[in-house]
Amino acid sequence: MEKAKTEIQALENTYAAAELAKDAAGVAAYYAEDAVSYNRNKEPTIGRAAIQERIAKRIVADTSGNKPTYTVVDIFADGNQLVEIGSFLQANLAGLPADKGYYMSCFEKRDGKYQCVRDMGVTTLPAK
């Protein structure tokens, strides 16, 4: 389980680095071609291409300078499937939380590496 946790944390770190670099393709590489991503206040986004398009629109419009961090909290694995519970923090330029919460990602091991096939997240900050 520790090896799997290390692999998943590496994926999360790569995701955060791509997000910070405004590299939508780099973020979307986290997802399988047939992934479904569930987002707050939106219909599910189906397929890596559509997920990449959604991410590109979001990161181009983001001028906040917030730094994302994603941390594995727990994992559950069985065979080629793994579920991650993680926490996220979007820190503003002063290092304070602009957003924070939790997410759940379901991975399948395909061609020897984990790919996210489903994900969703929730904020823990009060509604504005």
C-alpha cells in the first residue's frame, strides 16, 4: 500500500505542478481517456479531451496566483483499482487558504500505471 500511496502522491504533485504552470494538457494527463469528472455546480465532464478543455478554460481565466497542493489522506486498493481520499489547498499569495477541501479519485491501473477514471471534490469553506 505504501508503494501505491507514493505513486498516487506523485500523480497529485504532477497535477499541481501542471496546474500552477497553466498546462491544461499536463493536468489532463492525470485522467484516463474515458474518465468522468464531477465538479461543483456543473454537470459531469466526460472524457479526457472534454476534461482538458474545461481545465484550460479555468486556468486561463484564473489570475489569482493561488498555489495548489493535493495530499493523499487515505487509499483503498483491490487488484487494479484504487480509491484515493485526498485533501486540497489553494493558497493565496499570502499563504492563506483561498479554497480547501477534500476529493475522491478512483484509479485503474492501465498499461502499468494508475489513471484516474472518476473524481469529485468538495470545499470545506463556507459558501459566499
